[in-house]
Amino acid sequence: MERKSAWLVIGGLLLVVFFFFAQYIPIMKGLTVAGHAVAGDAGRGQATTQSGKETESKLPGLENKDVVVTGPLISWMREADREAPKTNTFPTQAPGASDRVAFAPRPKPKNFLHTVFPVKTYAQFAFIVPPHTLSPKLRGNFRSFTRTANSSSDEAADVDVVILNEQEFNDFLHHRAGTATFELDSSHNQAVDYAVPPTQDEPQKYHLVFRNSATKRGTFVEADFTVYYE
């Protein structure tokens, strides 16, 4: 009888243990599966995000305008770029008059003197050099003669030839001592090839002057002069 009662007790305990594990084990399995699922989803999300960042960062020139590259390093670089002062590494300096280049068409040579004229005391012929002319030239020739001897070998018909700018010509008119831009020795037959000073922003006016020191005799000059704008 006592043995029978012991087996009944053991059987009851086994049933209790069986029912306990039958209810507890499915719950643990569900929690374990759910935990793995959450971890797997999180891992896949991180992998997708990382893959997306790598793909976006590899796009050359960000040709896809809908793609935005983000991340701590990118944000820091953009913030530093916004805060960095914009500096010009090349020094700025206002251009001088000699630095300006004119692209206007070069004027054609001008033959401003081609005639015979008398020289009692002096005769002048003006010409103008336009602005930004680097290498103007005055070329020509002349011969002088008197009424009594129409010969280019007559030294009595010698004249002085000078080139004067506006200030020098003004001094010459008022009999003030001054200088000349260009001056030839007295001659009655001479060729001229003179490099006129270059101009910058403003045109420059010059005067070709023939001066006769022998005022007692009538002197004539035959001249042909051209200014070249090179």
C-alpha cells in the first residue's frame, strides 16, 4: 500500500513538471526567435545604410541630385568650409596706364605733308599720334631752295627742321628757351626716319617745324612726310 502511494506521488510530480515545461518552453522559444529577428533586422538595416552611404559616396560628381551624402565627417567638413573665410591668393592691383591694351584696329599711315611751301621765318605742320600707339614713326624727306638758285646743292637755302610737342611748340612761339623732341642739323636736302615716343591713354600732338634763319632771302621747301602708327 505504501509503495503504491509513493508511485502515485512520483507520477503527480512528473505531471506537474511536464505541464510546467510544456507552457514555459514555447514562450522562451518565441522570445528567442523574436530577439534573433530584431537583431537580424537591425543588422540588415545597418548594412543597408552603410551600403547606401558607400554607394552614395562613390557617385562621381554627385550626378544623382536626389542623393545626399551624410555622416559626421561630411557634416564637419561642410561646416568648416562655411566658416572658413574666403581669401584671394592672388594680389590685386589696379592696372597702370602701360598695362592697358587697346584692341582697336591700327590706323592707316597718314601722309600729312606733300607740297611745296615758302619759309620766311618758319612753317609748321601738325600731326597727331593716337592713344595706345606703341611704335609710331615719322618718315619723309625734303629739299629747300631759293628763288635765285633752284638747286638742291645751294647751301644758302639750308633750313632747320625740328619736331616739337605742344609744350615745346608753345615755348617756340613765345620765344622762350626750351628743348625739342627731335632736331636735325641745318640742311637743304635730307631724309627723316624718326621713332616718335609711344602714347598711352591720351593722343599726342606734334609739330613738324621748318625754320629759316636766312630771312633776307626767300626760301622754299618741297617736302613729303608720312606718320606710321605701328
